[in-house]
Amino acid sequence: MDPIYPVQTVDEAYHACHPDLALEAGDPRYIPLTSVRGGFDLPVTITNHH
């Protein structure tokens, strides 16, 4: 069963978002969450270690 938007439950949100699939470059749904994750920035961390 396809979810009806907007979804009403966490389970419906999980299935509507397909969290196991990466977003493609430029996807308008991308939201940078680094600031709310404590400032960890993986690309900068990787660059600084090489």
C-alpha cells in the first residue's frame, strides 16, 4: 500500500522516504544536518586525515 501524503506515522514516513536509497546529486529533498549532529562533517574529516 502506497502512503497517502502527508504521512501520519513514523512507519509511513520510513516507507515514503526510502531511507535505504541514497539521494542523487542535486535532489531538492537533501537537507544538510551537520549543525544538529554536533558539527561532524565527514568530507572535512576525511580531507584532514589524508
